[in-house]
Amino acid sequence: MNNIQNELNILDEINKGASMGVNSIKEIKPKVQDRNFLETLDIEENKYQRISVRVNEIYKKFSDKDPHELNQMEKAMTGWGIEMRTMKDDTTSKLAELLVKGTNMGIIEGRRLLNHNPNSSPEVHDLLSEFVTMQEDSVTALKKFL
């Protein structure tokens, strides 16, 4: 795989992770009763959206296409999964748990990308590193609601 394609693949993965974060938060927000939790979710959603904007800016330097996002099926599956897992328990603690688990999966993927792509461009590497750190910070913020 050539270097430009590798950069695009990393950016696609970051964007898919950010899209998943936004989509998951949007699915969970209507179930939230706790005002403090809702405020935290708003902050986290904005962070994911800012990452997506930055991915788009960098992506344009490598390609005239748009970065990959979640497709309709992936969005529907996320929504369905959240509905199924909160059918009997939609407490703040349960909602926070779902987000922590999903965010941890994103952290694992991000760390894997960092470890397997040490020669990515500084701009892509820095964004990926920032995204992983942002997710780690999100987990810390969400743990308060477990």
C-alpha cells in the first residue's frame, strides 16, 4: 500500500470512529434524565465533531474524495444495539457504561493504528494521537456517571 493510501486509511478510521461517537451520543441523548450527564454528552459530541472537521481538512490534502463515514446500516445497527441494551435498564449508569465500552473499542483501534503506523505523516499521526487522547479523556468523564 502506498503512503498516500495509508494516510487516507488512517484518516478514514479516525472519521469512522468520530462518526460512531457522534451517532452513539445522538442515540443515547433522548434517554438521558440527568442534566449533568446531558451536558457532558454535549461536550463529548462537540469534540467528536471537531475531530471530523479536522479529518476533512487533512483528507483534502491527499484526495479529492470525502472521508468514509458510517453507512446507514452501521447507524441503524448502532441504534438497534443501544435500544436492545437499554430496554430493561436505561439508567444514567447503564447509558454511561455503553458509551465507555464503545469508546474503549475506539481507543484500542486508535492505539493499534498508532503502533502499526509509525511512519505516517506528522499531521496524520498527531491527529490520531489527539483523537485517542480525547477518547481516553472521554472515558474518564463518563466514568463519573457509572
